[in-house]
Amino acid sequence: MWLHVEPTTRCNAWCPSCPRNKHGFGLTDFVLEDLDPIILQKTIDKYKITQVQMCGNLGDPCAAKNIDDLLEVVYNVDRLQIHTNGSLRKPSWWVDLAKKFAHIKQFDVWFAIDGIGDTHSYYRQGTNYDRIIENAQAFIGAGGNAYWQFIPFAHNEHQIKDCIRLSQEMGFKKFKFLRNARYQTNNFHYRTGKQLDVKPWSHNKSFNRTSNIKNFVELKNCMHMNIPSVFLSASGIVSPCCYMAGIPLKEIDIKHEFSNNIYRPVCIRNCG
């Protein structure tokens, strides 16, 4: 069973579509906090977790002040994924990370890289492209399995082939092309507050700015709708999925509910 973990609500990025900020300029109302390793351990024990994904809604896992302590807790899981913008920590930390979890065959890090050079940071504001590449190369060079995650926009679609080529040259295991709806009507520069022109890529025919969350979740093909899993927020609350963060999970047998086609519709209804 999977545990989707939000290690922290801290992040160095100001992506306009992220719920932690106001379309890129100014933070929304939330608490800056890191997940308590004791709560993570108790959750893993309670739900007999064997697979962990570190990602979340508000923060970047690598921004957690206690990330090394949290990683100690998941040292013995069967599968581990970390999703990050990759511009935090030093290359030496990434080398140590690859070596630390070399015993897990299914351990991979997803680096969110949406272009080359300044194109990347047009949406992922506040991140440093050169540092990301340096960290990713250090991780890969130490034997780590890395995925290049790319979200297409109008401003970066001309670099798709170049990104694929670079990912292969660097040794990324896969290039993950995400077509989900990461677009807002209003987008702002994180420092000046000036309007940013963030538009869908030219091949996006299905996106509708007025679509509700239910349609967005179905388009996104959320992991919580497809495999038995729960979400653990940085505040320590266990919820059915990341879209229901903060809503405590009722005491149910998730595997039973999921296998009997009960859990999935419940997730969709609550996201609609």
C-alpha cells in the first residue's frame, strides 16, 4: 500500500498554479511546518505501508528542515519516490541520497524541469536551473534513478525535443511528459507582481479554465483513484487523498473498500 507524504509546507519556488501562493505573488494562509518523524513512523506502522511517495500539496520535500530524519524513517520501505524541483540542497547531499537508498531497487527522484535555462524558471519561479542540473547530475552520477518531469506550456514547447535530448545525455531513466491542467487565468511575477503570460501549450485541446475539480482529477489520473493509498499532510493528518488534505480519514479498511469499487467513487465525489 502507498503512503503519499507531504514532508513540509516550505518551498523555495513560486509556481503560479500552486495553492501555497496567490497565483505567484504573495503567500496564501497556511502554516509553515515540517512533518514530525514520529507521526510518519506511526502512520507507516498503522497502515502497514510498504511504498512511499514524498510530494504533497504545499511544499517541496527537500525544503523540510528535518528531511534527513524523515528519510531515516522510510529507509526500509520497498519502494520510494521523491518529487522535487531539485534546486535545493548541495550536490554532495544528492550523492549521499543516491548511495543511502541504493539498496532499494525501486527508488527514484522526479525532477520537475520545465524547460532549459530561463525558460524553466518562467513558471517555476524562484528556482535555479543551473543548480537543478548540477544536483540531478550528482544524483545520477552516484547511481540514482532520476525522472525528468516536464509540464508543457506555450512558452516552453519549443524546447521539448531539446529537453528530451538533454535528459538522455545526462542519464535520466525516463522523460515524463505531464499534460495536466497547470494553467490559471491570472499569473504574476513573484517579486514584482506584474502579469505573466502563462498559456497552455498548442496541443492542449481538452483544458477548460472553467472545469471543476472533479474533471481535473479525472484528467490528472490521480494515484489515489487507481491504487490503495492514503495521504499524510505535514500537520500529521491522514486523509483519503491529497485533494482532501485536512479531512481526517475515517476508520475503514482501505484495501477492502478499494477492491470493492467503493473507495474510488468516494474520492471523486469529495473532489467534485
